[in-house]
Amino acid sequence: MPKPKYTTHLGMVDILPDESPKWRALEQIIHEEAARFNFEEIRTPIMEQTELIVRGVGQLTDIVSKEIFAFEKGDSHYVLRPELTAPVVRAFVEHHMQQRGGSQKLYYIGPMFRAEKPQKGRQRQFHQFGLEILGSDDPIADVECIAFMMRIYQRIGIKNFDLKLNSVGDPESREAYKEALRDYLKPNLDQMSELSQKRFEKNPMRILDSKEEEDQPFIEKAPVIQDYLNDESKEHFEKVKTYLGDLGISYTMDPHLVRGMDYYTRTAFELTSPDLGSQDALAGGGRYDLLVEEVGGPSTPAVGFAAGMERLMIACEELGIELAEEKKVDVYFVTLGDAARKWALTHLPKTREAGLSATMDYMSRSMKAQMKDANRENALYTLIVGDNELNEGKFTLRNMKESEEMSLSFEEIIEKLNKKLL
Ligand code: HAM
């Protein structure tokens, strides 16, 4: 085939008709489970103000320093959203959502954009589903958030994963820890990567997230934040762990888990899968008790997570899990001649109104070609109509799987199919 003149951008992917049923099936599961948890859906624009993302996610993070798609138009600075926590917080503040009362339990599904180097499981436009619970500092909120995340994978049948858990502390605990970390790293700093040296002063905890080989020996032996948590953070974290145990959700402690955004406080978690290869993070999240204030809202504790939908799809493929049933159509109208085509056109709506899916040939093809097309479309029945059938008011209904045929009036056909298929 000749190379097309226009193609998608690097790392951006079309979801074609063969794939979209999987996406719809997954989205339906998310909507259903969210309803069971009494979470409400939020949809925000694809573009946000650059400043929000820089402040929200953090200037020194990879996302902001390397990966955002940003542009200017007039006086406005736009960014394609790389994640939805900061935008949801922006919406919460902008619409005074705390006035709705109680905690806001908001879930979302949608595309995100990060200018990363594409590889399997890593795209520049990818999709997340996620949840943000605003207004509660109760460890119950952390655990409900994790339980919702796990429930989606459980329902789909993905069971093989590792929930990594950490507490990154509150500002007080973190200051004490950062000092200890700097004291520990300082003597070896000149042997560490350039990036880690850059992070040393402003954000030494991000060094723990370094993937650079030369940093690993120092990271391995670094002090752990658990030893620096103040009583409140410690108590909070203990409760999270206890409640997870109460729900039978197993986890492994990962004292070096810091996550890729600066907004986290206390609980941080990541769900990884051995079925994913190098991009093994299925989902991640944590608490961000200071972010609402940081972007100009009232002091509001919050916790949330987001999950990569492409990665979930890859895990399903690896495990042979079919998210969607095979596509089918209930009735394919096979037409012979103009009068039959016109009859089909006016009887398609009646069939659909009866709750059945129905289609016909749009290309005036031969009967043989139409039967072939009906098979390709996975039609359960064909309704064959020509001049004779129109004169008699009786049509041939063919069960495609059984190869059985019956001659019935249109009303009888609808009644029969309704009984069989609905
Ligand atoms: P994140 O860890 O950056 O967290 O992203 C969550 C998930 O999105 C990842 O675990 C991964 O599955 C998927 N993901 C991230 N980047 C890509 C990519 N380039 N291609 C494919 N999938 C990707 C957040 O976004 C936070 N907002 C989560 C959160 C919500 N924290 C609190 N509330």
C-alpha cells in the first residue's frame, strides 16, 4: 500500500471500529462501578491554563519540564492537559463546589497528553479514568479510592498485580526527611546523575524516583520517610494500612515511592502489573491535602488516583481477556429491486423502534453480495424482500446460524425476533 500523505502525530493513535467496542465496554464498567460507589462524573476541557498545570503538578517534574504540549494564542497560554487532578481541583475551586456539601467524589474518563517518547504502553495522547475525593482527610477516603481502583481490575478479571504503598508525609515530616536525605546524599552527590544534582536543593525526594543507573546504589541505601513521619502522618498511614487489611487488599510497602507530581502529601500508591513490560504502572495516586489551597481555593484535603486505559487494554490482551462481545446486528434487510429497497428504508425505523438493531445494503449489490455482507456484519437474521414478497406481504426470515428460513408478515417477524432476541 502507498504511504498515506497524512498520518496521526507521533504517539497519537486512532481507535478504529474494531477496537472501539472494547473502549465502550470498559467505559461502561467504569460508569457502572462509579454509580455503585456513589461517585459523580466530571468532564473538564481538554485545554487548561499553563500556569495551573505548572503550579499544580510542579515546575521541576518531568511532566512540566519536558512533557507538556503548550502554546500561546493572543495573551492566553494553553496547555493540553497532561493529567486531571489539577484541572478537577481548578473546577472545584472555580465552581465553589465545597458549597454542594459533604465530600465531592468525582470520577472522570478522558484523553491526556504528554510529549513522552512513545513505546508500548506509552503514548503522547493516552486515556485515563480516575477519581478525586475532595473534602475529606479521613483514611477511609484513601481506602475507598484504592478499593474503587481495584474493583475495576477485579471486575475485568485482571488479578495479577502489585499495589505499592507509601506515605510521603505532610510538610512538617517532609522537611525533616528532606534534611536527612540531603545529609545522606551530599557526600556522594558528585557521583550522581546531573538530573539528581539539579533536584538536590529544591526537591531531593524526586531523586528517589530517578531511573538513572548511577543513582541506584545511593537510592537503595537512602533513609526512608517512615522514620521521619510525625505522629499525625504516622497515625493516618497506620489507619490506611489497617483499613486495607480489613478489606483484604494486599499491598507491599515501597518507601521510595514518590510519584511523578509534586502535590502529594501522606498516602501515595501505585498499581503495577507483571503483564505490562517496562511501562508497568497500571495506575497511581495518593493524597494531596494542599493542592486546593495552592491553586487559590479553601483549605481542602483530597485524595485520588488515575489509571491508564491503554495499559489496561494491553494487560487484557496479554491475559486473553475479551472486554467486548463480538459485534453483531439483529436483522440485515436483503433487498431485490428498487421497490424492495424503498420498503426496507421505511421498515428499518420500525424494526429499530421495536428495540432491534437493523441495517441494509447501501450499495445496490446483488443478492449474493448482500448475503456475504450480512455474514461479514455478523447478522443473526436476514429479512429477504423482493417484488413477490411485497405483493404477498410475506417475507423470508433466515436464521443465519441455523440456515433455517420462514415466510412471515413483517409484524410476525418483529414479534418473533422480539421473543427470541430481546
Ligand atoms: P500518573 O501516575 O502520572 O498519575 O498517571 C496515571 C496512569 O496513567 C499511569 O499509571 C499510567 O497507567 C497512565 N499513563 C501515564 N502516562 C502515560 C502515557 N504516556 N501513556 C500511556 N499511559 C500513561 C496521574 O496522572 C495523577 N493525576 C493521578 C492522581 C489522581 N493522583 C491523585 N489523583
